[in-house]
Amino acid sequence: MAIADLLVERFTRADRLWLDLVDALSPEQLGSRLANLPSNTIGGQLWCVLGARESYPRAARAREWQGFTSPLEHERMTDAAAVRDAFAATARDVTAWLAELDSDDDHRYALALLEHETQHHGQLIRYLYGLGIDRPESWQRQYALDE
């Protein structure tokens, strides 16, 4: 399997995981943070994922980092419908960008974005356990999580 095809497969799986997670969270849960630990909110974690999905493709197209922006303001990260819409929109944008990849530098940005998303998966698993929030079934299967 070519690297471009593998990246599309992995991002498609990540898209499903993100949508499953957002669909499972209430506005209150999106605003939750881990008690007695330095942490941002679950929504803050998702804000960073969305921002990376906007920022990495822009950097790849420009051939240099262009700064970090996110499609949603921090204040909107407890609006589950807006967060879901932003994930759906960034999934379409990332899919279009992946179709453009043609150099090793492009693939480096795509791999870096995938690493970034995977790191947030791990962080959010800890949040879900720490806050007593049920993990979506797709997350249970993907990461062989305890019930």
C-alpha cells in the first residue's frame, strides 16, 4: 500500500473516532477539566486538534509554518453541534489536502498531523477515565480499553 493511501485510511479512521467522541459528549463534558491537575478542558483538547487540521495543511501548501489557527474560538468549544460541524469540515479539508500530496515534505506534514492527533487521543482517553465519562465503542475497540 502506498503511503498516500495509508494516510487516507488512517485519517478516515481518525475522523470516525473524533465524530464518535464528539457525539458522545454533552456541553458540560466538553467544558470539563481534570480536577487537581494542570489541564485544559476536553473542548480545549479538541480545539487544538481542529487547529492542527487547519494549520498543518496550510503550512504544507506554503512549504513553511504559517502559524496556528483554529476554525472555532475557545468560547464555542462547548457547543457540541459546532464542534461536530468543525470536525466534519476539517475532515473534508484534510481529505482534499491528502489528495494533493506529492513530495516527502508533504508526507512529513501529514505524518506530523497524524502524530498530533494520536497524542490527543491518548490524552483524551485519560480525561475520559479521570472524569468517569464512558468511552465510545469505537475508542474501546481501537485502543482495547477496559470497560
